[in-house]
Amino acid sequence: MGKVSVIAEDIAGNDLVVAHNGNLYVTDPGSTEKKVWLIRPDGTKQEVDSGGLRYPNGIALSPDQTLELP
């Protein structure tokens, strides 16, 4: 069985998707700014969208994942 570890305790995530390269994209509709986050395999976080979406809920990557952030 795998080991459990916390990677983002300060994000009130709702939906997530994991890319082939291990990047994790998380929607945070509960925050005041309505954010979408990118969490890299090394644990670094990057805000992908803040306030541009009314209610970020649900997230997906394109089938070939070419629309993913580098």
C-alpha cells in the first residue's frame, strides 16, 4: 500500500485531474477569488486562474494533454 502525504493543506480543493507528467490541477471554488491551482510533483504550487472563472467546478485535460501548462 502507498504512503499518504499532504501536498496542499491550504487549498480547499473540489475537483482534480492528474496529468501524465504528474502535474495535479485542482479547482478551488470555495476561495474568495475562485482559483484553479497547478501542483507539480515536487510540491510547488502555481495559481493557474484567479477570478477569471465564475465558479471553477470540474476540470479535465485534452486527450493528448497538449493544452496543459508546461
